[in-house]
Amino acid sequence: MATRSTRKRTRASSSAVAQDGQDDVVVADADGAQQPLVRDAEFWYDDGTIILIARDVEFRVYKGILAEHSPVFSDMFSFPQPPPDPNAEPSCPVVHLSDSPEDLRHVLRVYMPKNGVNPFEAEDPSFDMISATIRLGLKYQISTLVEHSMQYLKGHFSSDLNTWSTQDNYQPPGFQDEDVIGVINLARLTGETSILPTAIIAACMEGVEVFRGRTREDGSVEHLTLDDVSLCHSAHQELVRERVRVVLQILAPPVSRTCVSPRECTRLMNKALKDLTLRIVNFVIPDPFARVDNMFPRNPDLPLCNDCWAQLLKREETLHQHLWVRLPDLLGLQGDAVPAA
């Protein structure tokens, strides 16, 4: 795993320091000299009331806004301030954070939106934004931020079969394929395991790339835990096996009792079964809920009569519903998540 090169920093007597279970870090060069701080181009207000330092970046913002939403920030800002540093901004306290500036910037954008942002026009958030707001929201106890971000993930990685079936892609708009690694990690971090079954399907569809990790905005690389790597490996085999079973059962005769041309519809369904070997790329995949008509459109590939076509779709729906209920056990998630059919 790639790691960010940092050095421990001695605790500054002139600032309050945020704790997150690990020592704060400061960017240093090869001989140990501290790099100069740079003002953030996006969040530096000359009349700001607090300076937040994340690694080598300074943010001058308004402490009242952050304190209103975060009891952790509120407590930090209430610490007695030491005598002012002659080199510091006049009358502006300084707080050192152990977060990356990229993560912190995402949180500040929520509470201090810039000019030109249309509040009535929804935009698709990036995964980096969702991840940062959940992780820092937990750290700083900004509960509504965590809830809103998790709700976005739940809206896509749904525990409801009908909702999941209507999604056009395995990832939400604005996400990259490898971001599912972070989705699984966030499910573990928050305990919101209802998103795990569909996230694991998405991870299995990603293939070996899911084992290589995803690069965060700050350059660090995020990986699945070894347990989840093993889980995805096992799940891939089970999902492929179920996909093959479901497709074979969907396409298998008999035809509808009210079929107007039983001989022809039987011939067409048998031909579809034989043609599966020609569509192996779309057939043998770790998503047993992928629709059969994506492989065999009714026209021109499978021109069954109306009654036989309706029966085929109903058979598919029933098989998918039964499998959806079994999905947590199938994936090795017993006790973690039970999707709704």
C-alpha cells in the first residue's frame, strides 16, 4: 500500500490540536525542515475568525459556523488561547488538524458554499466528497452530514430489489468504478451494512481492479481489508454460479399454456439456450439480477408470442425475488444485511 511520507510534529504550545486517535503530522522535507504553510485559494477570508491548518495548508474561516454544526469544533474553539504568536495573523486563533486539506475542503464547501452555486440545482457528488463528509462527519460529530451522505449511498446501493433493478450503472453518477472499494469500507466504518450486498456485486463486476485499491485525492491508496478481499473472491464464484442457474431457468421451456404457436416458441427458447455460448461475455457475469432481455432483446433475437414473453419476464421476476432474499447468506453476510425484495 502506498503511504504518505510524514514526520511527527511536536505539539504546538500556541494552538489547540484536534485528536482523532493518532498524532498530528506536518509535511517536512528530506532533512526534516518544516515546509512553509500556504493559504488555501478557496477558503481564506480576511475577516475569518479561525485558522485551520491541515498539513501544509491554512484555511481562514468562520468558527461560529463550524461550532454550530459540530460539538467537537465547538469544544476545540472554546479552549483558552495562549498568548498570540507574533508571526500569526492578528487576533485569529489557530487550530491544527490531522486531516488532509482535500478532505477538509469538502466539508467546508458544505457549510460555506461559494458564489455561483445554485442551491436549486442538484449536482452529482463525487465519491471523494461523500467519503470525506462521512469520515470527517463521524470524527467531528456532525451527525446530519453523515446522515445525508449515507442516504445518498443508500439511494443507489439499495436494499430494495426494485430500486436496485432500475439503476443504469453499478456506481452512482460521478463515481469511478474503483470507488466501490471506498463504499465497502464506509459501510464497515459506519455499520450501515445494508449497502453491502449491492456494493459487493458492483465490486465483483469490477474484477481484479478491486484488489488494487483506489487512489484518494491526497495521493494515499485505499484498499479493502483482507477479510473483504476474501469475501469478494468467494462472492464472485457464488454470484456467477447463481447467474448461470437463473438464466438457464428463465430460458427453459415450457411455453405459456395460452401460447398461440407452441412449437415455434419452444424452438426459439431452445435456440436461445444454445446461443448462450455465443454471448458468454454477457452471460457468465457476477450479477444474477442482470436482465435476460439485455442479452436477448425480444426483437429481433427472441420473438416469442406475447403470452410466452410475459411468462418469461414473470419467471425472471420470481427467480430474482427469491434470490434477493437469499443474497446476504449467499455472499457470506449472515447477520449483516437483509435486503427487502
